[in-house]
Amino acid sequence: MTLVHAAGHLMNAQLDPQAGEILRRGVERLGIEVVTGARTTEILGKHTVTGIKLADGRHIPCDVVVVAAGIRANVEVAEASGLEVERGVVVDDQMRCLDEPDIYAVGECVQHRGQTYGLVAPLWDQARVLADHITGRNPQAAYHGSRVATKLKVAGVDVAAMGLKEPEREDDETLVFSERKKGVYKSVIIRDGRLVGATLIGDVRKVAFLMQAFDRGLPLPEERLELMFDLGAPPAEVSAAELADDAQVCNCNGVSKGMITACVADGVKTVTGVVDQTRAGKGCGTCKGLVAQIVEWAAGGAIEEDPAASWYVPGVPIPKPELMRVIRERGLKSVSAVFATLAPGGEEDARSKMGLASLLKMMWDDEYVDERDARFINDRVHANIQRDGTFSVVPQMKGGVTTPAQLRRIADVADKYGVPMVKLTGGQRIDLLGVPKEKLPEIWADLDMPSGYAYGKSFRTVKTCVGSEFCRFGVGDSTALGIAIEERYQGVEGPGKMKLAVTGCPRNCAEAYVKDLGVVAIDGGKWEIYVGGAAGAHVRKGDLLATVDSADEVITLTGRFLQYYRENANWLERTYAFVPRVGIERIRRIVVDDSDGIAADLDAAMARAVAAYRDPWRERAAPVTPGQFRPSLPLIEQPRVPAAGSPQREA
């Protein structure tokens, strides 16, 4: 990998040359070549990228080019309208365009006092002035510019920069600490006793105080080294107490200390509650530590844990283990019964219905009392709703294996019903997209194949490679094992969807390392079982749960792990979050070593779930409710009624 940068050193807008060089060394330690002072003039390759050409004639070979272009104001409309434009739309202190008192502009497109901003914090400052001015609340409101500070990671290296990167006046105080071997650089610039610039690379532990000192002009310690290092500085809560009420704590969302303390005074004494109500800390996250300190200080040390964080669903204020115990003790087998018995005031909560329905089905199997209004639309009609109100139909293909007869039926159905799209899925199945709700039962009947459960929070599919039967490298029959796993655990309910894979060798063609549960064949007839993997919005390699000698052991441990996950995961918590939260060592002790003596109970519970399996597509013969497959309105924008006086086209 090569990083090409046009300026003479990295982050030249924020860092001085010495800091840029230290950042460069940190990036190069990751194996990334850094080329500075280089301007790209051409991307080479006719059909695919083969490299880039630099202005000095050098060629750098590559097969992928990523362009990080930053932000530049788009001012074409403003220029065409005759507004004053330089690097951005030029505005005055009231955010008015020059010589145009009725046109205002804010944000990244404007230039104020020669400065443009590519961050969100200045926009909040500008918006306040604009609001005060146009509403008449404060006609004298004026914007004088923003103090810009950033904290980020560059290729894994912590970097913080604010204000000046180099001194500008002879009387500016400057402190610099550089430790090149460790990749640490710190500098501060002080003018008239106030912090006007700071740079931190590698060690950013002092960034919270420095940002507040820079933003609010706080008094600085006499011992200037305390700005860089902890030399017996006052405790954090004293710093929080000394902040003025109008001190801005969250630059991203414009939240001041006074707003946080007012929230606490109103009775919110949990950090998560304050964050939710004020949005402090919901931007870049840099201020979260200071927010917590202010909440604790404002609450007089009586900060509270947010009890809702442990609830399984928001409408029933009980953690999952206790909720399951009470449900069993009281024999609550329907969602309405749980609400009536355990919800405050017996009130039903729509947000909680899906989670409770899943939990009750897992706990009671055949005894569960199904109330269709507790289900999401996908679970009511056993298909995945699309953006236009139609549905997708994905029949089961165990282990990704099908037959010519099944393919012919799928093709015939697609032709008969005019299915708009037929698509191969990532789970080695075929998806029929654009099916109207009322046609679902007919299509299921003509397919005569079981549901592939591609719509619910449940066991989905087992992806396989061809394994030892055909592959030259296969050391295990992954196809047969994948089919066996899918046949046993098909449709099992869960707190989140469960995607599995079995691969016949460590080449991992079925991507087993990044599945909720993945099985990999290795030499000697053994199988490795990995759990907690992901390869979607989150990417995580699974943790090794066990290495076993037989396919039967794989099937047993698969069921046991899935049952432990079903009983202990939070609603909508996928295994990639559940496994690291609980810890693979703890899970291994319970599932493999039976340290808690519950392995037999887990196996029995999973066996009951397997026995309760019913193909949901069999409801085609007798709909559960009269409106289950009733036609629904399409979710598309309808033609608008022409406004009075608008031209009409003749019919």
C-alpha cells in the first residue's frame, strides 16, 4: 500500500513539519509506503487500474486507487447568481452574503473573514447567530469565527490538533516534546497566557483539558509542563466544577456545561440519560469523558446506573434472566399476558412486541400462544418486505445444494407470476423479488419447497463449499455436514439472525471464519468450530470454540452454543457482539467443558425447539387470519393532484 500526498508532509493543514514526520514514521511502521510532495496527474489502465502517474513522471503500480479529496465549497450556483465568491460564499458577521441583506449562508460553503471550515462545530456557531438575527431575538448577534479542534486516528495513530500549528509572533511561548522512537510528539503554543495552539501525536491523554483550555480560554497552570504531562494536576471533577456554564462541552452538537447540569437538575442522573436528552457525546465522542465528569459533579457524586440498559425490551423493566424466570413461574405464554402482568400499568409497548414474541417462542416451543399482532410484517407473512411493498421469496436449499427439478420449478414460477427479478443470494440460495403479498400462497404451492427463513430473526442457512467430494484440496465432507446442520436446526428462533457455514479445508471458500457459527475441516479428520464472526456492516473473525473429531460432535456443539446464545443474548444482539461481551473462555467452559453443569439442559431445550419446527409456508392452505395475505397498497409515491391553475394535459 502506498499513500501519496501532495504537500510536503502529512496533515500539513493541521501539523508542523516535525509532527508530520513523526506521523509519517508511525504510518510506515504499518507497512504503508508514504510519498509526499507528489501530485497525481493520471490514473493508468484501460479496463482496470494498473497504476498512477505523478507530475514528476514517476509511476506507482497498483490495482486499486482510493481518493481522499476532503471538502471544497460548491459555489457554482452562488457565482451564477452574482454573489461574492472567493474560496466560498463570502459572508459578514451576521452570515449575510455581501451586498445581499436578504440572503444568508452557513456551513462548509461559506467564507467568513477569509476562513472556510470543514467541520460541523463552526456550523452550530453560525446557526446560532443566524437564528438570533433573523428571528429578532438578538439583532446584534455576530459571528467572530470558530476555534477549530480535531481528534482522530490516522492509520491507528492517535492525533489531536487545535489552533495554530506553529508560533506566529516573537512573544508566543512554545513547548515541544518529541520522542521519535516511540512515535510521540507534543507541542503547545501560548499567547498572553492563553492556549492558542496544540498538537498531540501518539499520546493524547491530555487532549480533553487542552481542548477546553483552547476553546474557552481557561487559565493555564504556572507549570507549563502540566499541559503535556500529569504532574500532580488537580482532579478531574475540579476542572468540571471550574468550567463556566456557557462553556461548550460537545462541539459536534453544541452542548454546553449549563445544558448538561440543567438536565441533571431535572432529575436525569445517568450518563446515558443525559447523553440521550442533550446529544452530548453523540458526535465524534471526544467529549464523553468530560460529559461523565460533569454529570457526576452536577449530581453531587450520586450518579446512577441506567437501569433500562439491562432490560430485555423497553416496555418491560426487567433484565432478561429475571424476566425468563418470572415468565416460567407465572406461566406467561403470550405477549399480551406478559404486558398485562409485568409491564407498568399493564400497558402494551409496540417496540417490545417482537422481542417478547421471539423470547416466548424460544421458551415455550409448542405451548407458545401466537398472537399475530405481536409479529413484524415479515414474520406475519413469512417473506421479506421490500421498499415498494412487495415481498421476496427465498426457498430453502440446504447447504446451497439444489437439483435440476427444483431449478425448473423456480424458473416456471418466475415465468408464471412475472417475477421482476431472480437473484442469487450470498447464502447460496435463489431469491424471487417483487412478489405481491396476495400471490405468496400460490407461489409457495407451486414451488413446493420449504421456507428458507430469509426474513426473520432465526436460523437462516448453512453455506458450504464442495468439500472432499469434488475439491482437490478438501479434507472434510463440508457439504454433507452443512446439510445435516441445516436439516436439524432449520427455522430455530433467536434474538438475532444466525448465519452458518461449513468449509472443507482452511482455504475457507465458504467463509466460515466470519459467520455466527463456522465449521472448518482440518487434517486428521478433525473439525474446528468458530463462533461470533461477521462480514457485513461489522467485520469480525470468529473465535475458536473447539476442535472436535467427528461431525456428530459438531452438530451437538452447534446446537448447544446456539441454545446458550438464544437464552442469554439481548434482543437483536448478534453473536459478533454476544461472544466478546460474554468472553470466549467463559462460553467455551460452559458449552464445551460443561463447567456449570447445564450442557444437558441446553441440549434438551434445543431438542424441543427442533421438534417444534413447522414449515411456515404450509399456512398457504389455511391463513391464520383473514387478512394475512390480503392485497396491500404499494409503497410507492402516488401521482399528485395538480395545483389549481396548473396546465392540464388532455385525456
